Amino acid sequence: MLRTRIITAVIALAVLGVVLFVIPPQLAELFIAVVVLAGAWEWSGFLGVSGSMSRSAYTVVIGALIIATYMLLPVVSAPVLQIAFLWWFGAFIWTLFYPTPIPSIVRVIAGALVLVPMFLALIVLYRMGPLVLLLALLIVWAADAGAYFAGKQFGRVKLAPSISPGKTWEGVLGGLVAVALLAIAVAQWSDASLAVLLPFCLAVAALSIVGDLTVSMFKRTAGVKDSGTLFPGHGGVLDRVDSVAAAAPLFALGLRWLELV
């Protein structure tokens, strides 16, 4: 299982490298849109609807929303990212009270709140510079990898057993330590102040955990373990970008607020 996860991760990293640093910006942004639309298709499986027509209709609606958002950039970037920040704060509160019933209409709206701001944030970060977007992704990956290995080795105290029984507080601590080390390395490599960068990166990492738990909450409600099977050993698109969906909007907002770019 671990070998499969590593092979898949290496291939995905190679594709990401080509997207960020080789192909033209227009194609890179199109690739981001396609990934988000794949996530929309997977989210449609959480809605309790049957038939490919219903799922396709939901994907088309999300596609129309991301096109509208894209066409209105940069005017809508600040309000959409701020709405996303409020949504993820609310999602954090929600996870504390789960299990709770989630009506279909709420699942429909929540999908838009997860997917559309993620698309916008990724585009905004990419236009700030491929390395900026890469740093946002590295924070999420460091948190995820640190949590995985620390949880496997030391995990005892469950983080949210009703949502994701495998996650532990020891894993959270391991993830935050990994992100702290990343922040220190970035501060050494760049001219960013560690006193600003460290808490900022830790906040982004903490919110990435909320994204993971929130999507897991919807998966559990829908009765599925993984959102899809696109990535062997990793599940579907949403299984890979759930943390990014929460972290990217905060990262984009924080860069502006803290004047880091």
C-alpha cells in the first residue's frame, strides 16, 4: 500500500512540475479547472442523486460558476476568498458537532463553497508565481505526510473518531512539526521573517486539517470511503485536494494581509 502511494505521488509530482513550470500559463490554468471539475463530479456522488445525468448537471453548474469567477478576476477574488474563509471557519465548528444530518440541498451548496473558492485561490496563487502556489501545496503536503507518519508511529488519541477514525492528535502534532520545519527552511532561503512566516504556515496547515475532516464528513454521510479511484493508493481527486481546498484560500488571503508578496 505504501509503495503504491509513493509511486502515485511521484507521478503526480512530475505532472505538477510540468504544469507549473513547463506548459504555457493558459494551459496550466485550464489544467487547474479540469482538476476542479473532476472534483465536482466526485462531489456529485455525495448528493444522494442517481444517474449520470444528474451528476453531470451538477458538474456543469460548478463549471459555469468557475468560468464566471475566472472571467471576473481579479474583481471577485477578495470577496470570494473571504466567503471561503468564513465557510471553513463554520465548517470547523460543524465538525465539532458531527454526526449531524446533512440535507441534500446543503450538500449541493457546500460543494460550491468548497470547489469554486479553491479554483479561484489556485489561479490567484499561480498568477502570483508558480513557486508561490508550490509553497502552498508544500505546506499541505508537509502537514499530511507528517501527520501520516507520526500517526502511524505514535497515534493513540483520536482526533475526530466520528468523522475519520484513523486520525489522531499525535498525527496533527507531527504534521505541524513538519510544517514548522518547512517554514524555517523557507525563511532561511528567502527574506521572509520567520516570526511572520511560522505562525502563518501553521495556521494554513491547521485549516488544511479542517478541509480534510470536512470532506470526510460528507463522504461518511454519503456512505463512501474514497471520493474516487483516480489515484491508486490515494483515492480520488477530492481525497487529494480536500486539504488544499481549505488551505489555498487562507494562503492567498494571508499573503495579501501580511504583505508577503
